[in-house]
Amino acid sequence: MIVVIHGVGTHNKGAELMLYAVLQEIERKDPKAIVYLHTSMIAEGLEGIKTNLQLRELPYSKIIRAASKTRLTGILNRIGIYSRLLNNVLPVRNADYFLDASGLHFSDKTNIDNFLLKYWQQTLKSYYNQGTKIIFLPQQFGPIEKSNTQKAVAALDKYATLLMPRDEQSHKIISNAVTAKEKIIPYKDFTSLVEGIVPPKYNHLKDAVCIIPNSQMYNKGAIGKDKYIEFINGLNKSICQKGYKTFLLDHANDRALLQECIKIMNNKPEIVSGLNALEVKGLISQSYACISSRFHGAASALNEGIPCLVTSWSHKYEELLKEYNMSNSVLDINNLEECKQKIERLLDKENNHKTRQSLLEQKGKNLSQAKQMWSEIWALQQANSK
């Protein structure tokens, strides 16, 4: 089996976690599979990925990297010939699957420019023309109001094999945007199948409260940067006043932000950085509770039965909590007093225990759904072989 995995890498732990979720499932299906990755999104190189599968970079990556170091690339781009498109216009030959696991591509929030629009149109068309199954694994869709977003979704409508909205709102949005309704099959976050690894060097953080800041909170305009840092400090102070140890977890190369937070925190909590996605999930799994501004930080906590509160800049956070019957766990960044009350309930031993039990019951359902999703995907190849 030949598989192209698209849209994920090691640039943040959520993307890396989805990468491992896909790799582990491919290995269960076909240990001899050949997997192609976008090495531009993997700083450590293919040798840094922990898998027994045969990993390869896209066929034209080396040529394009070499061209990018010359003036030729700039000249071609200026006259409308986008040399970087060769990386996908010329697809991996005989690929059985093109699996996009990005989590969020087709939304006005991603600001699809003319180059990116061309990228999608050419990429999808080239794989479609050679019979590759094009699957968009569970992710957020929408809003779809801007012209280029609509044109990119039109390419999905024409070329994609399956579209998997991750939440109810995304399902409604993509259903209204495409004509091929039969391509839409909703599935939730699929990283529940990934088992985390607890790094022994962090055993001393067992039962501490994990705080996961996110620069996207102010980059996306949900709150100003200084106000956000003050907000994180206020949450940390409330937790420490209840006698719990805290630590800050770098989930997306946000160490600079974490260091700014530390400067104004009296207890100077430990910063944990440099872990791979499996270790991040493992570390979260041994926490007493979690406060996350990262989607997959929250997903990892909830999947492992760890009570969690979140801050939000996108509807995907609210939809994730809804899956776990935790809709009241969104923190209002403009109401610190209300947040303190929610933290008090989060830390209460009896409430914490009950929440854990409820989350673990939901985990079983999520595991079943994820297995069903992969069965549906692999059935496409079996149908082709008949």
C-alpha cells in the first residue's frame, strides 16, 4: 500500500499527534506500507519519526529545495508559474491514499490566498486523475464566506473521496457548501487510539495541574497578549492557592510565551518543552487536571480521563467539550472570577473523581468510532481490488 500523508508534521504537538495516529493505524493495516510525508513540516527529518513503516519524502522535494535557493524560483513565481506546485502537481505515482489530517484547512480563518487556492486545485486534481482515494480525516470546516475559500471547497466537492467534519457546526457548514453530500461522513477527533508515553524524568509532576498556553489566543484576536498573560497568571495563582503544584507545557513551540508567563508568576512553575507528541500525551495523562488553550492538549486530557478547562478562539473547542458532556468547561477570558469558581470545582476531589469516571466512559465510545472510521477508509481499497 502506498499512502501520502498531508497537512501534519512536528511543528506543533497536535499536528504531530495526528501524524502518529495515522502512522500507527497504517502500520496496523499494512506493516509493509510505503508512506510519503512533507518533510518541510518535519524539522527533525524522517529519521526523527518513531515508526516501523517505510517513510519517504515526496519525489520532487529535493529538486524544489535546491531550486528555492536560486533566483529561478522567484522569477517563475513572478510570471505566474508557481514552482512549488510541482511538489503536488506531479503526485506520488500509484498512491492508494492521500490522507489529509490537518485539522483545519478550509476556513476563512486560514486566509486562502491565490497561491494556496492553486495549490489545492492542482493537488486534488492530480491525485484524483490517477485514481488515488482522497480522504480528509476529521477536521473543522468553515466559515466558508470568502471567495477563495468557496473556490477551494469547490475543488473538494469535485475531487475528494470522503470529507469528515469533526463537529456538528462543521458538518452543517460543509453540507451546505458542497453538492456531493454522499462524500460527507462525520467522525470525531481520532487521536484517542494513540497511547501516550510517560517520560520517567517527569514522574515528579504526577498529579500536578498542567497549564497549556497558546499564542493563537492573541494571534487570532480573542484577547490581547498582555491581558492573556495576566489571565494565565491569575489561573495559576488560583490553583496554587488551593495547594496544587502547576507546570506549563509547551504544546506548539510557544516557549517564548511560557517564559513571559513565568516572569510574573510568584511560584515559578516548571516549563516542560522539547517532548514529542507521544510524551506530551503521556505527561498530560498523569496530571490531576488540565487547563488548555490548545485543542489537542484538551483532546488528550479528555481522552485520558483528565478533567479539563479550556479557553477558546474557535468553535472547535466548544464542540470538543460537547462530545464529553463538558460544555460548561469553557473559560470566559473576560471573567476571571467565574474562572476561579470553575477552577475550584475542577480541583474538588469528589468532583474531580466523578468527572474522571464520566470521561473514561466516553473514551470507550470514541475508540469504537475511530476504529469504525478506519474500517470505512480501508474498505475503499478492498472495493478497488475486487
